[in-house]
Amino acid sequence: MSFKSLRNIPLAGLLLCAATASFAAATSPTTPADMSCKEFIDLNPKSFTPVVFWILNDDTQYKNGDFVDYQETDTVVTPKVIQLCKKSPEKKVSDFKQDIVNFAKKHL
């Protein structure tokens, strides 16, 4: 893009592009491993189960290579995680992993 073509773009548009680029560079992506409960609750509800599934099955060795099924995670475990996170929004979701695993073993 040449300087002459930049003159045709309104100044507000250029400022918006610059602000967006600097904001994108300043933030780092949040992964389920470091996501706070507040961030979890603020997610689109369709994202709850994939995050819980990832936390529940990440680096876990079940007998015979088994894992907690996605549908079971959706119907049983995710509501429990939402409940735990609403009680303690300052904690990380991954801090509840052992509680989640124990709950899943009892109810699945």
C-alpha cells in the first residue's frame, strides 16, 4: 500500500486499525489450563463443555486408555463445573480438576 492510497482512508479508520493491532499484540490467548472461573463463566455457553472435556481428559491416565465421554461431560460434569466456578470465580478452572474427576467417577 502506498502513501497516496493511505490519504484516501479516513483518519479514524487508520487509528482503529492501529489500536486493534496493538491490542491484539498485547493480549495473549487464554487456554483451559490457565483460564479463571470468571473467564470460563463469561464464555459462550456452547464453549463450556469443550473446555471441561479438555481439562478432564488432559494428561489423565484412566485404566485401559479409557476417558470420560463427551456426552457424559456435557450432561453431568459441565453443570457441576459451572456451579463450582460461580462459587469461586477467582480460582482457575483447572484447580477443580481433582474435584471434577472424583465427581465424574461417582456419577458416571
